[in-house]
Amino acid sequence: MQKSLHIDPDKCTGCLQCELACSHVNEGVFNPAKSRIKVFNFHDQGRMVPYTCTQCDEAWCMQACPVDAITLDAETGAKVVSDALCVGCKVCTIACPFGTVNYNASTGKVIKCDLCGGDPECAKACPTAAITYVDANWTGLDRMRQWAAKTDAGAQAEA
Amino acid sequence: MAWARNVLRVNLTEGTCKNEPLNMDWAQKYLGQRGLATKYLVEETDPKVDPLSPDNKMIMTTGPLTGTCASTAGRYSVVTKGALTGAIACSNSGGFFGNEMKNAGYDMIIFEGRAPEPVYLLVENENARLIDASEYWGKSVWDTEEGIKAKHQDPLIRVASIGVAGEKGVKFACVVNDMHRAAGRSGVGTVMGSKNLKAVAIRGTLGVSVEDVGAFMQATADGKQTLADNPVTGQGLPAFGTQVLMNVINEVGALPTRNHRDVQFDGAKNISAEAMAEPRADGKPNLVTNAACFGCTIACGRISTVERTHYTVAERPQYQIASGGLEYEAAWALGAATGVDDLDALTFANFICNEQGIDPISFGATVGAAMELYEEGAIGDEQTGGLEVRFGSAEALTQLAEQCGQGEGFGAEVGLGSKLLCEKYGKPELSMSVKGQEFPAYDSRGIQGMGLAYATANRGACHLRAYTVSSEILGVPEKTDPHVTEGKAGLVKAFQDATSAVDSTGLCVFTTFAWSLDDIAPQVNAACEGDWTAERLLEVGERIWNLERQYNTAAGFTGKDDTLPARLLKDAAKTGPAEGLTNGLDKMLPEYYEVRGWTADGVPSNETVERLAL
């Protein structure tokens, strides 16, 4: 069963543990500057929002890559950059409508979320479950459950 | 590893920025941050120096864990000789600035001299340079931070700056980073202003590594679990913030009220965590959300709004925003200490403190002193410009916040701090301070140990040097009776030593509601070279405490300065569980000197100096 990263910004405190975990597993150091997931702080509204690659089915980054360095991991659904093939041309960073593929000047390659091979560290590191890794076909399950719980609750209580 | 092993030395007089290796022998003895920067200050400056002279130095410093994934590991401190106190100052801040400094490859930035004209420091990894700050001089912290990010077209830059108050010499100006996190106390921002240094802007992309990654990931994961499982750090602080204390401390009769005339505030419930969660007239509560500093899995921070029709913001859309909201100490100082229970007025005054870089504790407490001076007739409309500075006046509070933030009007006199203000108007006894620094939010008649903690705190009255409230009220790590003096000397020493160590790691002291040094040592040990046990951390903490004490002794402080205002020693608490009590400092202090291994005059004895290898 394929899974997706699922983000609930309401639960995010802006602690950046996701960025720390991401940079640690991918770069071997704690370095938010090299994280594939970023938390945005909309200060004046008091909102913190994590954002990363959604692993598009029709992945524009993958389509755009002239050297086929981005390939589909059939098991996880992730679009994965091969460092051996990437030439750092950055066309994918332009092609991605969401900005989630970025160039890493210190290696000359691009970096993007690869779902950590199916066990994403950001989700494990998140202390408030703002980032979870759930069934890709049921990313709305929790929200459905919340609404379901409210449906006709009064009538049942009376019965 | 853990330490970047690199110091940036900025000579503001000469306009130079130079790298030098961190003294690793000192790092093994003083760990980092508070301890290590104090060692540098002691070695490089004369303790008798005027805090505002170019010969004083200001050190921004991280700990070895700063920038790692340990929970709360984003702290930095500003160490200098305090403008408010003339004593050693070390003010600790969260937010995201400390992590950025470490990621740029620096354990410390040492500022020397004084720039001929206003400047800011821009650091991009190994590249550091001073830049003309004339376009920001006269601007607020908020405008400076946004302006620097816009100018360099880099929203990821982190900025620590001073507001107008720090430029104008307000004695309790702070250094504010990330809009509303502050190295708040003792006037470290005043020192920064005296150096014509408006801001420090950093972008760091180098990364932070640790000695034994496997052990570190395990130790930090264990630590996070302990924080999550603890009722204070796992539930109370995220839900209510430090404001969880307002009603608790009021009920135990230790909430200093109206300049410490009283120990309980009838308006406490109106300015409490519970009040912040209540829907207002507009249907929304004051509290928008909780927020974390870098790496923090507790997330006690408050983000709040002022009700849009409130007189303070109705005509001023720039303040109709969410920003850093009331923490307990600020809510107490702006509220109970002044007798004001208008939550929106407090939230607004707190915004101004953040925007202009003033310490809300010393500011609110000094306004409380000014109100007593006014009501006693020692000052009048001539001094206040017609403003009725009476207890309970929200108008006086918010107007004085704006004036003090700009260093003008009667607000400039409030900016002297309560000690100089009360001396100036012939009522020195009305200053509720130790070593020139105003008390925070715990009355030592109701919590006896805090009296000793305040009297002996190296940076002047402070709750963060030995938070015996934890034991005396909350029962952590074990409950002691808040109304007795017995055993408090040892308790205060234990808290002081442990806290000195925690403040030197890069971690937040709030973790110690759940963590003991036994939880912290494995994290430090895995990150750092050397063998770091809880016992060694405690020894390092005791060494740091004595080093700070030696600095103050050399600066001219004596045992006579380890005292409390007469009001706390002679006027008994009038209400509540502590009714009839004064603080029994005279019973605790001699015993404290003894357990410290100090002389009867409060000077570290030769044996103690030798034992601690000072």
C-alpha cells in the first residue's frame, strides 16, 4: 500500500525538528539550510506551515529532467533524484509548480524529498503529529472521521 | 564536534572581523555559552570597567548543543557587564538566532570597542562584515529585522537587534531576535547600543555535527520522550505557557502586587492563562496559538493579539497582528506589579517591549515603583508630563511603554530602572531590586528560598539563576515547605550550580521541569569530546557560579549587596497562606556562604578557588 506525507499546519509549533531530521538523514549533519522540508512562519498571523514535495503522479520535475536523473520509486511513489546522473542544470527547479525541488550549491546537484525510502524521518521527528505518513488513498480519513463523529450525534444521544 | 571551535572577533572601533580558534582547554572547564563566555570576559576585560565604555566587551555565545536536534537546543546568550547592574550579565534567548550563528560556524562572536558610526554585522558563513546602519538607527527591532532581510533579499537571514530604547540608553534595553525572543535582562541591549551596534544578521548553512551520532540520536530521543511524558513539559506548558503560574502563585500568596505592597492581586484571574483562552467581544481569544523556539518539543511560547477595538490599537493597524504574547513574568510585571488587570493593555505593552527592545520585567516593575512615588507625592504631574501614574491605570502603563521604548518623556526616567529613579526622588526604599535589577514574579515572603536566590544571584534579582519555586511550590524534584528557611541554603546552591551548567549547554532551562542532569549528561556526552557525567556538569556549574562571583567581587560588590529591600525583610505579607511572614534572609545567608565555601564576607575562600581549579 502506498503512503503519503500528510501535513496538518494547525498542529505545527514551528520547532523545525522535521528540518533537523531531514538534514541529518540526508546530509549527515544538523542543517535546516539543507532540509527537503521547510517550515514557514507567517508571523503576523501566528501560523506555522510545513511544506514539501507532494510526489505528483505526473511529476513535472521528472518530465523536465533532460538526463533522466529523476525516476519513480515504484514502491513508495517517490520521485527520486540520482546524484550520479544529475548535472545540476536546475530545469526541474523551474518545472516544479510548488518550488519543492531546490539546488544545493555545495554539491552541484538538486535535492528533493524522496520519502526516505518509505520511512520519512520528518514524520517520526514531529513532536505534535503535524506531519504524518498515511495511506495515500485515504489522506482525508482523519478529517472524515471528525465530521462523521459530529453527524447526527444529537439524534443518537436522544435515542 | 558540537563546538564549532571557532570564534569571530569583531573590533567595532577598527571595523575589523577576524576568526580565531576557540580555546578548547577552557571549553573543557566551562563547557560553552554562559560559562565559557564568562571565562573569556573575565580574561579579557577589567571588572571595574564602565559597562558603557568601549573597553567593555559584549559576547554573543552558543552552547555545544546549540543547533543540534536535542530538544530546545537553539539557545544563545549575551554575556557582558550589565548596564543596569554593573555586575556580570548573561541573558539567554531562544528563537532561531542561536542556531543560525552555530550553523554559520561560530561558537561565539566577541564585540570590542565602539563603532564611530552606527553599524550592523552581516555574517554569511565565513564571510563577516560591518555595514553602515544609519538607515536603521532610530528604527524599531521589527522594522530593522524586516529591513535587513529585504535589503539583502534573503528572508532566511536571522537578526538580533536593539530598538530605539537601546540606542537612547534605557538601562534595561534588551537584544531581541526573531521579532519577539529576547536576551532580556540586565541591560545587555544598552551595552550593544553604547557600541553603536544596531544589529547582528546571520545566515548559516554549514551544519552542526556531533561526536557520536548514534549515541546522540538515542540520548536525545530518550530526552524528548521524557519531556513528552512529563505533565509540566508535556501538557501544562504547551497548553497554558508559563502563564499557567499566574493563578497558582496568586493562590499561594507570592504574587508581588503594586510594587510589593501586597502578595495577592485581585485582578490576577483577568490576566491569567485562563483569561488568555477566553473568547473576547470579537469572539476570538487573546491567545492565537502556542509556538516553539528552535528544536523545542515543549513549545511554551504564546502568540497573541490585542482586541481590535481596544484603545491601544483601534487606530493603529500595525499592531492589529499576532505576535509574541504574554509570558508569565511579563504578565506579572506589566499587570500585578502595576495593579493593571486589562489583558489587552498588557498584551499591547508587551508588543511595545518587543518592538523597541525593553525588558518587560524591569520596565513593569519600575512603572510599579513610579506609581508608588506618584501616589506618595514624591513625583507629580511636573515630572510625568501630566500623566496620572496611579496604580491600576492601563493608560499610564501603555503610554509609559511607548515613551520608554522611544527613550523620551517620563518614560526616559522610567528607563533609568527603579533603583536610580527612586534614589533620584529621595525614596530609595521603594526600589524593589537587588544589585540594581528588579525582582521577577515571585514574592520571597511567600517563597522563602527565592529570597536567598534573589539576594545571591550574580546578575541581580533573577528567577532564572535558582528557581526554587520548582521545589517549594511545584514539588520538582521534591517538595519543600515554602514558608521555612531551613534547608534553603543547600537548595539554592544546588539549583544555582545545576542551572549554570544547563545555561552553558545550549539547552533551555525549562527542560529541567522534567530533566535532571542525569538526563542532560548523556546528550552532552554523546555530542562533545571528553567524558561528561552529571557529576562533572555539576562541578562545571559550581565553577561557573564562583567565576561569576569573583568577577562581581572584583567589580566592587561585597556581601553587603547580598540583601533584599527592607519591605521584604520587615513588612509582613498581609494576606494569603504566607500572611504574617517576612523573608528570613538573615537565617539563610550565613549558612549559604558556608555551604558555598565562601568567607563570612561572601568571598570564595582560597580552598574553594583551589578545589574548583579557578
